[in-house]
Amino acid sequence: MVSSMAKRPDLLPGTLDMLILKTLSRGSMHGYGIALSIKRQSDDVLTVEEGSLYPALQRLLLQGWVKGEWKMTETNRRARYYTLTAAGRRQLGLELTQFEQMIAAIGRVLQDA
Amino acid sequence: MSWLARTIRKFAFFAGRDRRNRELEEEMAFHRGLSEQEMMAEGLSADDARYAAARQFGNDARLRDESAGITGLWCETVLHDLRFAVRQLRRNPGFAVTTILVLTLGIGAAVAIFSFVDAALIRPLPYQNPSRLAILYESIPLGPRFHLSYLDYLDWKAQNTVFSSLDVYAPFGFILETPAGSQQADGASVSAGFFRTLGVTPVLGRDLQPSDQQQNQPRTALLSYAAWQRRFGGRRDILGQSVTLDGNPTTIVGVLPRDFHFAPAEPADFWAIERSSGGCEKNRGCHDLFGVARLKPGVTFAAAFADIRRIADNLAREYPDSNRDQKAFMLPLTEAILGDIRPILLLVLTGAALLLVIAAVNVASLLLVRTERRRREMAVRGALGASRIRLIRQFVTEGLLLALASGLLGVALASGAADLLLHLVPKDMLATMPYLEQARPDAAVFAFAAAVSLAAGLFFSLLPALRISLSELREGLAEATRGSSGTVWRRFGSNLVILELAMAVVLLVGAGLLSKSLYRLLHTDIGMVPDHLALLQVAATGHSYDTAPQQVALERKLEARLSMLPGVRSVAFTTTLPLGDGDGTTGFTIVGMPPDKVHREVAFRRVSANYFSTLQARLVSGRWFAEDEGATRQRVVIINQQMATQYFPGQNPLGRQISFDADGKNAMQIVGIVNDVQEGQLDAAPRGAMYLPFLQNPGNFLAVVLRTTQPADALLPAASAAVHQVDPGLAVDRPITMTERLHDSPSASLHRCSAWILGAFATLALVLSVVGLYGVIAYSVSQRTREIGVRMALGAQRSSVYRMILREAGILTLLGILLGLMGSLAAAGLIGKLLFDVHAWDASTLVTVGILLAVAAMLASFLPARRAASVNPTEALHAE
């Protein structure tokens, strides 16, 4: 139901976790900040829907790749800030390597054609 | 991340799930707030911005559900589903009770029958490696499964190259001396290695030894476990004690295991060592033993069979007088024990399976109707964010819950039903099928029950789940789709009801055929008038009845005493009662006929002069024995019609002489021909039989036949008492009436049991399938109320509405009956060999069943048809 509203290209499956981890590698952020950051960094091409962001964050918390802390924002409101853990950093490295290998492989296939 | 650490974290998450949910909620509210601000900054009004943010965020409940799905424990949602399922069922107790009841019946019946199948056919027989054991018989022109003689046994044992051991047994009725007087005790006489061949070791004491067989050693016997408990209170000091069997002191040396049974010799309390007692061991023509053998490793059954056939053929050449036409016959032990019961068990199990399918289909129909009613609920839950998989899981949970509840109740019902079924089998007969008594819920039975319940549960859950697809979920919110989905269901439900009706037909036909067969069996011509006949068996042991004059005197005394009893019209004696196993046969020669190649063998009985008139058998020609036809007179014999036509074709046997000896010594003159009195089982083919006067051939065993003027069973206690008045040392056994003997005979009992069980199944099946038909038609009428209203508004007559509904039901019924009749014909092979004098395609049974089902179905569809016809058009159109 949610996805039917999206007009932009869907994220490649499995890349959301990686994008979140990469975004968090630049410093701790709250959920809205993560979504905003991904959108800006991709020049509005990638939109992380809230519908998948929060389940993904829960999943990362459960895996122990990020940890959450309640802090006050600049505007003095309570928000949960997510920080990358050491395990999360390892995981990010792993996923990046795999992703680059895959992109390279796809690139080779497309060049051939 | 190790699996363990994740699991631990998951449990931590689970423990703090309330706090976590609050946090998630707050986080998402914060997010929405910021989105709103951003959109307002882009120029949207406050209300529009809130709405857009909420829209962008998506389905709040579903989001939370998804997050919970990630972090929550699997069992948490299952518990939710379960709680919801129970609540659903409690909200509609009528539905819950009906489905569970129907399904419990189905599962209970299947599990009860399966517990017998398990006990008889699945659990291995209580011997070591039972598949390597075989039973050996001698085959004679009368049939294949006859006793072998002791001398033949010795030759088979010495000359065979295929058995690692070969032993013999014989069922044996002993006279046991007890402080309360003599009584008959069931037993068997076995050779010393019998239990080692089977691979059975006594639980107490020692096995029989070859030295026990020597004449100078004390006789020994083993006790069955049940007899040890029943007769001796399970006392361990029974070992070494002596009992008197047939007047011989016998030492108890051991007790057999509790689960040991050996059906061919059961019932047996005493397993005594086989010991030569008279001339029989020296006479190749005296057959009184069965062989049991264990195949050598690597020897196939066929090779072993060929080997003993070779030995038997050699013996027939070597000893033509006694062994002509005597061949060897061999059966695997499991076949000998279970061969008769297997087709019946499989038939009944098939019946139970059909009933179970009907029950399951019925429940599935009810569930489908309920699914239709719950479309809106499902649509609402879907709109509120329940994922499709979650909705399907709800159905699966409900289906499994129903099946599980019914499965548990079914197992409980099954153990009760199994006891009830055992009571249906006459005691004497059950004693010969000891493995059935060991039917109890074991691992296999529970596994079966679990598998059946699970299969039923999945069937129930997937059917409705398949009916609910996501697109339909959305439509479900709109009323308009009701009509179309109703059609889909109606078509599906109709197919199911056709299946139900067809299976009911198959079961009804099976039950009908068996009942008809039972009736034919019980009313088959047995050559006598069985009512008002009282029977009891008297054994005279001890040394006061060793000689012929003593035995004749006893017979006279018994006759005098018994005929004084009030209500006794006549007293007769025989050595073997009719309707037995047909055994007790003899070879004979016809004096004056050249000793040809034919081996003649007929049943042979010694009877008192008035035996036939007491049975009210019919004299075909000649005369009965005279009252004073004793040892001093010409030896005489009466033969039956079968023997006359078989051995004296085209001749008059009266006046001819026959003899037991090859040289024609001690010839007997044929003085009468009697009609065929059934000596064997009810369904046995007629066999030749000869009857000798008791006075010329007395013995110390007598079966008493009393023709009574009052009901025969009332006389039995007085008759037993009267025998004991003649001599307290006489053992009286098995007082019974001829009618009971007829009805409880193995063939009749097997027939009756299977007819009863299948009849019960068929009745249930009829009720369930008719109720199922009613449900389908009633539902169809309720869905078509509007259509019917329109028809009537346009001028349709009530009678045409009646016709329309009845035609719908009629087509279903007809299809069901046709399919069922075809199924019955296909199943003919399964039931055919159990039937007596009835064909599996018996037209009158098929037609009767068809009519019965048609009438029942029409009655069931009459109610909804009437409801349809009484629809008020204005109301019907108004309501929609």
C-alpha cells in the first residue's frame, strides 16, 4: 500500500541497511535526519520511506549494528539518536565490498551488451 | 553476530517491549512533526501538511506491526492469534461444538480402527525375527491346512536342509484337577524346542528341555503369563510345583512373557511338553501336530517350500498306504496368524478413512460458510493494516485449533470405542486373536492421530485462506460483491457435498452387502434345526473310564440322568459338534473296489443312535442306527449325501462296506444316508462325513446335544449340574446353545463385527452427508433470497420455486449417488472375498442404497425449499 505511492525508482533490495549504516558512519543522527540525509546526498533521487526506515532501524538495533540514545535536539525536543557500533562498522565494510563487487559485475555484463 | 547473542538480545527486547513500543511511537510522532514543519515551509496549510505527512508515513498500525514482527518473539503473535481464535469460537459456540463433535467422531473412529490395525498388522509379532518363521501343514485332497503325523514330522526334521530348527505344537484341551473338581483348561502341547524356534524366553524359570520328553522324566509345562496371574495369583513359588493335567502330575518349570501369544494354539494356559501317549506316535496315518520352523539365514521362503514338498513327495512314494496324496504345505507365520483378519481390518480401516473424509469435508463446508460471513471482518482487518500473511495465519491458527481439540477428544473417544469393539467380538473368538487384545494407544497410534489431526487442520485452514485474496479483501468492504463470491462458494461447496454423498453411498453399500451376506450366512442350510438345542462337552479322564464297557456305561448313565431333566425332549451324543473347524477326518477304503490311486478322506464322528433325530436332520435313504446296535452286532456306518455322491457316483451306497484299513478288515456296512450336516464353518463347502454308532466305537469324550421344549439356554446350568451328579470327576466344558454356537462361530462373528462397524460408519456417513447437503442448499437459498424475490415479483409460482431448489438438490444428490455407485463397484475387490453368497455388485443392495440416500437427501432439501417458496417478494427486495 505504501509502496504503491512511490513514483521514484525503488531502492535495490537490501541496500537500505547499507545506506543507513553509511549515513551513520558520518556521525550520530535521529531517524528523520537519516531520511533527510539520504535524500539530500542522492540529490532527491532516493527517498527512504518512513514505512521502511523504522522497521529497518529496529532490525539494525536487534543485530547490534547501531545503538540508540535519547537526546535533546537543537530545538529542545526529545529524539532518539542512532550511533554506529564497532560491529556495525565491520558490517558496513562487508556490505560495501559485496555491493561494489556486484555493481562491477553488473557493469561488466552491461558493457558486453 | 552469533546466533546466541542475537537470541539473548531478542529476549531482552521482548522483555522491554512495552517501553520499546512507546519509544517507537514517540520517535515516529517526532518524525511526522518534522515532516509537517517542512511541508508547511513549502507552503501547505497546517491541515494539509498534517494529512500529507500522515499519508507519506503510511499505515501506522501496520508499521508498528512490522516493527513488532522484526523485534517481537514469534510466539507472541501466535499467542495473539490463538487468543483471537478461541474468542472467535466462543463467540459462536454452536459452530464450535458442531465442528469439534463431527471431527471428533471422524478422528475417533479412524484412530480406534487404526489401533487394531497397529496391534495386528504393524506391531511385529512377539517373536525373534518373526518374518523368518513358517507354519508347516500337510495338505490332503480335502484342503491344504491339515495336521501332520509325528513320524512325518521326524522325517521332515531330519531330511530338510532349509530350516535352522523345526518343532511341533498342537492345541490341546487338558483336564485340570483343582480342589473344586475337574475342569477343562486350555493349553497346547509342544516339542521341547518350540519356544527356542520362536525365539521366546520365559520371564520366570526355565524353558522346556529335550530331556523333558523322555518317558522316565517328570512331565513339565510352562504357564502363560495371564494364567500365572489368574490361576496362581502371580506367586513366584509356582516354579517346581506340580499340577495334574489329564491325570498326569506335571511340573511347572517356567512362566512365559506377558506379551507372548501364539494365535494358532490360543487360548492356552498350559504349554506342556509333547509326550507320546499311545499309538498315535507310531502311526503315520495319525495326524495331530502342526509344524513351526525357522528358515536358515539366506534361504528364501520358496526354496524352503520346495524342499519340504520334495520330502513329502518322497514319503508319499515310500509309504503309499498312509501318505498317498499327502503333500507339504507351508505358510509364513505372520500369514497363518493374520491372513484371515487382514482383509477385514483393511476394509474397516478404509471405511473409517471414508468417514473421516466426510467429517472433514463437512467441517470444511461449515468453515467456508463462516469465511463468507467473515469477509467484512477480514476486509476491515486488512484495511487496518493486517498483512495478508497474518490474515492467513489467523485461519491456520483457527483450523489447527479445531483439529487439535478434535484430535485430543478423538483419541479419548478411540480408546473407549476400541474397548466397545472388543466386546463385540465373542470371547471364545477373541481368545484366538490375542494380538487384538493388545490394541492400546502406543507411539504409532499417537503419531497416526497427530498426523490425521494435522492434515485435517491444514485442510481446514488453507481452504478459507485460499478464498481470501488481497484484492478481494478490498472489495469485501463493499456490499455489492456478496452475490458473486456467494456463487463461487456455492460451486465449491456443491462439489464437496457430491464427494460426501458419494462416500456415504460407498459405505452404505459396503454395510448393506455385509449385512445381506451375514443374513445369508446365518440362514444357510446347515442340515439341522438349530433352535432349542443345548450343548455341553464332557470329558471323562482318570482310569475309571479306560475301557469300552466303562465308556458305554457312562453314556447310558448320562442319558438316563439328563433325560430326567424337565424340558428335555431327547438326549444325544457325538464326539465332535457340528459347526466346528471341520477337522477330525479319516481316510477309508471301499471293500470290493480295487485299491486305486485315489486318497479318500472324510470327516468322521461317533454318535448315539438318536443323534440325527435330535438334530432333526433328514434321512435321505436307508435307516438310522438302532438303540441296541452295540459291539456284538454287525459294524455299521451312516454317510452323508456329499460322501455318497463323491465316492459312490451313480451307485447305491446302501449295503456297501467301507473300512479304515487298506486290507478291508473291520469293514462297516453303510446302512443310511443323511443330509449334509455342516461340520465345518458356515461358509465352508459341503464335505464328506461318516457317522459311526458310539456303542460300537466308544470313547471318553462326549459332546452332549439336548433337544429342549423350553428355551435352551435356561437348561444349561441344570444340565451341567446333572452331569456332575453322575460323577463329580467329570469335566464339563462350554455349555452353550446351538443358536449361540451358530451366531458366535468365527465366520459369523467376523461377518457380524465388520457388518456392525461398517454399518455404524455408514449411518454416521449418511447423517453427515445429508446434513452437509442441507447446509449447501440452505446457504444457497439464503444467498438467492433476492433472486427468488425478483422471480416471484415477476410472477413465478411458489411451486416453480420449490422445483428450482429441489432440482438443485436433486442434481447434487444424483451426481453423488452415481459417483458413489461407481466407487462401490471399484471397491468390490476389497469386500468381495469377505462376502458369502452375495456378489459385490448385488443389484438389490445398490438400488436400495440409492433410494435410501435419495429419499434422505430430498427430505433434507425440502426444508430450505419450503423456506425459499415462502419468501415474501416485497420483503426480499426491500431487505437488499
